[in-house]
Amino acid sequence: MDLHEQARQILRQNDRGGYTLPTHGLYPYQWNWDSAFAAWGFATFDLPRAWDEIDTLLASQWDDGMVPHIIFHDPDPGYFPGPDVWSAGGDPATSGISQPPVAATLVRLIYEMNPDASRDRLAAVYPKLVEWHRWWHEVRCVHGPAAIVHPWESGRDNCPDWDIGMANVDGSKVGDYTRRDTGHVDPSMRPKKSEYDRYLAMVQFGKSVGWDQKRIVSEGPFLMADPGITFILLRAHHDLAVLGHALDQDTDEIEGWETTLRAALPMIWNDDLQGYDAKDLRTGKFARFLGSGAFLAYLANAARPELDTQLMRVWNAVPYGIPSADPEAPIFDARRYWRGPTWPVVNSLLAIGFRDMGRADLEVRLRRETAELIMKNGFSEYFDPTDATPCGGANFTWTAAIWLTWAG
Ligand code: 2M8
């Protein structure tokens, strides 16, 4: 079967009626940014279904504007931590944190595929996207750059960026629990137990304050500035304003958020590293680590010549795609999740940035390398960038989606 047909089949098989699982087994619920990518993929062959996905995601928006990172539509014992552990409320229940706000950027791409057929659907989701962006601005950007209160909020769960913040989280009192992820895929490709203990400690803190987001930001055990979300949000503010114009809305407020966030970028530029860097907002210390979050600067038109040099160094060190962590750093781990592997989904975001800044050469190279991974080894969650080994879950929704929209 041709790869395009295989990709469409993966989306259909992971479709649970209005929402799409990232992959069967390992991730049995609706995840926030996965869902936005699923919608982009669906839009290539079923536009109404693409809009349904966005509707379902935004239907679980909290009263404060946050769009949660997981929506637990149909309880499944195969995933831990489930809705009972989070205890964050909602019907269906949700988790208590958010995830990278790629939705406005991908909604814009979906809308532009067929504006006439999409206008009413866009008008229905636009106010919810505005509320979510306001939430980011007011609740997570209080220190300037976008902050995360849990590594899961970044989407790049165990990347080395978070190590210094994680070191200050006490995971020793979380009690007994049984992980499920390591029963689905090779445990050496997943985060370690010491990390899971801390992930749970942060969930327990959120629960202890009734998921009051402002208290989590001011008192929680973990608060780090995330270059990845900062750049994704910056780009998404811009795309949301473009959508607002298309709907004849006043976009001054959104443009104000974009200007304020761009002005905060010097706070996450580390001269010693010659790159954007995550920062522990509790201690003021930089992570001192270059990863794919920094390179998302290209998505937000925030690259600098020094970053070009770093990008080429990091990219030229591996044959397949842009790695999630610096391959020349001792901590690089080619198959352990966000500590080294290349992620087709992140490559697709970087490619949007390269294309928009007129770097067709970089976009073409990244597309060729990403396509090669999928043609050789299928629609895996992520890949070893040194030898193309497929890693994590198989038949993955977002990998199928980016094949249909970009890589294929
Ligand atoms: C991974 O994260 C979840 C927790 O949210 C997990 O490991 O259980 C990350 O790769 C995240 O970015 C992604 O959205 C999620 C589902 O694909 O899996």
C-alpha cells in the first residue's frame, strides 16, 4: 500500500469519533498538540473531520481559558496517570496542565486550504483560541517568556532542558504506583523512574491546591521558562491575529501579546551557550543546554546568526533530522525519548519556519531526511537520528499527519 494511503489509514484507525488517539495502547486518550496535528492531517482528505477535531479539543477548555493537555474521554487502565490521579475535574475529565499551543498555527493552515468552506467553522473556534492565548499571556507569561509548571506541559517531557528544575523537586514521597508506558514500549526509550517520581510529585502538588493555576505558578515545585513554548506561542499569536483579520475582528489585544512576548526573548538568550536556553524561574539559573526548543526560534522569526551556527553544528552531527538534544553533549541519548531522538512532528514545525524565512535549502533538506526515516521505518513516534531506528509507539497519528501535510 502506498504511504499516503497508509497514513490516512492510521488517522482513521486512531479516530475515536471526533477525537484521535496519538497511538493505540500507549496513549489511549486525546492529547492537546497531537490533536491539532491530527486535524492538520485530516484536512488533507476530510476537512469537516479536521474541524471536528479542533471542536472536540476546545470543548474541554477550562473556565479560566486553559485548554488541558489530556482529555480522558473513555477511561483506560492502560495509561498512568489517569483521571483519578489528576483529580482535575471536567466532564470528560481532563489533566490539570496545558501543552504547546500549536492549534492557532495549524488552524490557520487548515483554514487557508479552503477559506470558503472553513469560514463558519473558524468563526466558531476563534473566540476559544483567543481565550486560551489570553490564559497563556496572563497566567504562564507573568515572568516574560512562557513558563511551564510541569515537564509534560512542554510536550518535550524528559529533555535535558528541565534537569536543573527537576533536581529541586522532591519525588521521594509520592508513594507506590505502577507505570503503564513501560509495558507498551521498550523501557530504555522512556523516562526513568526518578523522573516519573518527580512528575507525580508535581501532579500531587497541583491537586493539593485544587489546580489553582496562579498558585501553581507562584508556589509550585517547578517553574521553568520554556524556549519551545515561547516560540510556538509567539508564532501562534501572530497566526491568531491573521485569523482575526480574516474574520474582521479587532486584533489589537493579540498583537499586544505578541509584542510583549517578543520583548521578553532576551531573558532566554544565553550568551555563554550562544543560544536560547531554558531558565529555572525559581533560581534564575540557565539550563545551559541546547535542544530543539531553542531551534523553534525559526518558527517565530526569532533566529540570530549565532543560532544558525549552532543549528548547523547540531544538525550536521547526525544524518537524520534535527535532534531533540545536542549530539555533542555528554548527556545526549539517541533513543531515550526527548533526550536525543529526532521527532518528525517537531521537524515539521521547524520546516514551516525555514520556509517562511526564505530558507528553502534548509526546508528541503529537513523534508528529505524526515521522509527517509518514514520510508525506511514507518510511522513511528520518533527516531534515532544516528541510524534511523524507529522508537516509541508505532502507527503514530502525528507522524502520519505530517507525512500527508509536509514530508510525503
Ligand atoms: C508524550 O507525553 C505523555 C505525557 O503527556 C506521556 O509520555 O505519557 C509526549 O511526547 C507529548 O509531547 C505527547 O503529546 C504525548 C502523546 O503523544 O506523549
